[in-house]
Amino acid sequence: MLNLFILCACNTVVDAVIVENVVKRFGSFTALDGVSFSIGEGEIFGLLGHNGAGKSTLINIISLISKPTSGVVSVFGKKDRSLIGLAPQENAVYADLTCLENVVHFARLYGIKNPVIVAAHLLSVLGLDGKAEARARDLSGGMRRRLNLACSMVYNPKLLILDEPTSGLDPIARRALWKTIKDVQKEGITILLTTHYMDEAEYLCDRIAILDSGRLVDVDTPLRLKRKTLHSVVTVELNKVPTSAELKRLSIHPEDKVLQSGTTITIECNEPERVIPLASKVFGEKIARINVNNPTLEDLFMKMAEVKR
């Protein structure tokens, strides 16, 4: 029995962050209204919403910069700022210092032992080891963001908060920073990020919380969030007109919508991975081609905006 208890304890999933019924008021204005969610250890967790939704207010509370009016926030069961690294949207590095000097400076501020060794390791992790002696002012925008990340990671935080990490970067630099963020996750660090780029959230985030006017709309994986509101569209082009019996075999799910126009069949569904094998089985050699149009997070936000109007 004791061995079973130990095994269960070892397999327990740890919540890195717990946000419980958080309210934040500024005078008569309520910026956050009863927000609750948790972030699992090792997750990349996205916080999305329009300007004024309450993202910055919540980030300040989670990072212990400000206190909630009511409610509880804990990071790994504690209220300890040393567990948290914060990389703000604006770069906090010194332009006249080299990359190595910047990271060493922040390491010394936090009393880190062997700051040069720690700085060299972080520059290597973030792909800046070849730029150690380059001054920050001479770096590209993407490299400056990576240096900003290195400075926020000097005391080995368990939670790293990234506020609009790729804002203003060109597409190539954005993609390079996405890889860097994934590499940071592999180091065992939990990441909370805000972004206005829906493709970025969809690529990076294991789960996403959507805020709207200070309230939590939903928390889920990108795929599940989309499927709760939107449908994929599977278009099947045939070389022969389908029979009524064939069309009937496609309508096996109450939420599927099957439309036929000549030799073209359009199926609105939540699970294209279920529909495509079914269509292949039903039509066989009649199929000329199949196309799938999946909704994006941007489609979801546009849909949400339409509902509010």
C-alpha cells in the first residue's frame, strides 16, 4: 500500500500557477472580475484578449508586481518573486554593453554565483553564444529579444512571463524567436505569454485563456477552442455525381452539414480526421481530390467580435 501511495504521489500533475477568483478594481472600474484558471508545470500558456481585456493587469498580479482586490494567486504554491522571470515587451538591455556584459550585469544584481558561467550558458541556450562580444545596439531586433529573454532567466526562474515577445519583429525573426521559446520550454520552464498574433498563439501554446472585459471567456487547447465555435470545411471533388445512398452514408453525426452541388460535396464538421476516411470509404475511386479548410484562432476572434456587436 505504501509503494502504491508513493507511485501515485510521483505521478501527480503539479500546477505551476493557480489563479482563483481574482478581482481587481481601480476605483469604480473593475479590471478583472472573478478570473480563475491554473497553469500546469512545463506548459506554454497563452493569455489572449483585445486591448483593455485585462491581460496586463493579470500579468502584474501573477508576477507579484501588484495585488488583487480579492482572490488568490500562487506560483508553485508560493508568493515568491524569485520564482518568476519577466521579459517585458520593451527590451530592458543596455545598448552599450555586450551580450555577455548585459547578462552578467543582471546576474550580479540578483547575487548569482559564477555570473560569467551562468551568462555564457544562457547565451548558448538562446543561440547567442556567437554574439557574446557584440554590443546590444548592433544586434537585430530578434537577437535583442533573445538577449532580453536571457536577462530575464539569470536566476533560473520556474515561471517565465513573456509580454508580447515578438511585437514589431519581421516574420523571419518571429519564427526564430518561436523556436527559442520552444527551446526554453525544453529546459523545464513554465511559460506564460501574451500576444496579439493568433498564429503565434496557435503554434506555441499548449493551452489558452481568453479574456474579455475582465472576465474569463474560456480556457482550453487551441484546437478545442476552435471546435467549440467553428467548423472545418471538407470539400470532396468527384468525377461522377454521387448517389443519394452515398450522401446518406456521410451524414452520421448530428452536427455535420453535407451540401452537394453536382460533383462537388461540401461537409461542415468538427472532426475532419473522422470525415476524410469516411468519404474515402464511401466514394472510393470516384474521388478526384479532397481539400480541408480548418478554422484558425483569428477566425474564432472574428466570430467573437461579431457576436458582441
